[in-house]
Amino acid sequence: GWSLKPSSSSHFAIHQRRNGQFCAVLNHALLRGVSAEMIHWWFRHFATLKVRLRGVPGYEDRQVPAYWLWHPFDHLSADLSGPLAPDGTARAGCSIRIREAMQHDRHGWKYPVDAKLKVVYVAEDGWAMGKFVPVIGPVMMLRIHFKDVVEDGRPLGVHYHYEVVIGASGGDPISRFVNRRVAGEYGPEFFEAWQRHNVIEVGTFENFLPALFAQRGDLGSLDYASDAAQAPDPTEVQRGWDEALFERRLEAYAQTGTPHAVQAFDRPTFL
């Protein structure tokens, strides 16, 4: 019964470089009671959470991975491996294995994901993960940044900004070979499908995250009831919070020879 957001609710573009490397920028707006604190909590815990569904057809009182709530038809599993935080949650330096399929309802298994990535940081304003190859360096890096949007002291929602760099930056034959291999698996066509996947994924926060966050004191018995989602305002038309930022970041990737440096994993604030 959720209202899933359309791709038009985001700002999205891909910049492809001559050496086969490419960059994707995606900018969202979140409303309906979601906060940056909730999203930070989610990223620390989501891979280990279980949720008992109530009133959901076909799943009555069944306990399922919380990861399934994050996307209604694309997500399969997410698993953490050490070193973890003392409470067993994600932290910088651990690894996460993600299994999913982009737009499974439309494409089936055409765009599968079964990737183990290193978590670069888990912070109050963001999450980053990637894959590194000896000598070459980073070949797949994903960075998310989120920030509360407040107007006249009233919270409006969350500005959620996603940047991805796929491939190595060098122009040497080894980098080009790596980029052909990586892009063959996760190329621009894949990321066109990923846009809709990610818009739905991020948009579902509005449906379930406030309800789960309210139960954070007892993670062993989380419930999600089918009537917990807030009904959308029928007049509401969403777009990314900041199109100027989106254009500025996309241009920065288009002008640089080192996209991983633009991605900036020392986390300077750009929201």
C-alpha cells in the first residue's frame, strides 16, 4: 500500500569519461517526519535488524530482514563482517555484502548486485563504501550525505545526496582494462536502472523509518504495522532539495581528471 516515488522526484545525471570511468549524481528530498538522526541510526543498524510484520498480506506476524522494508521488491540481503562496532553495528573499516537486483519488477535478474564493499565511514551526516584494488586504488566508491532541512525553526525533512564513481581515474592501459571490466558489470545502463531503484529505496524511508526509529530502545522486537505509513499529500510534488548543488557537483566531475578526489572521502560538508 505504499506510495512509491517516481524517478522524476529526483535530480539525476551520469558523466562518463573517455577512459571508461563514470560518475553519477543523485539528489533527493525526504519529508513526512524523517530526520537525519533517523537515517544515521538506520545505516548503523540496517544490516542486522529483523522486523516483525503485522497486517501485511502474505507476511502476517512473520519476522523478516529490515533490509526488505528498504525496497519492496529489489532487496535480497545485506550482511556485515568485522571489524564491527562494540554493539555489533556498522563502522568504518568493516565490510558489507549486498545482494539485490535493480528494478526486479521490470527487468528480473538483468541488473543483479552481489558485491562486498568496504565501509569507509558511518557518520551523523553520511555513509560511504567502496571497493579498492591494490596499486590501482579505488574502483567503486559510493558516498551518501544527508542533512536536516529547517525553515523558520520548523523541520521540513532531509536533504539526501548521493554520488557514485565507478572505475579507476588513470589513463594507463591497466586502468582502462579495469574500467572495461567494472563498467561491463556496473555500467551507465545499469545505473540508469539504479536511479529508479534508489529513488524508491530512499523514498520508502518516509513509510517505515519513523515507526522503526520510535522502537530503537528494543531492537530485539521491532514491529512494522501496515497502517504505520503516513499517507502522502495528494498535492505534494517532490524534487531534490537543491538543483544548484546537483548541477555544481556534476560540473565538478565533468571538469576533473580525478573524480575520486572530487568525491572527497575526508567528508568536507557540501550540503
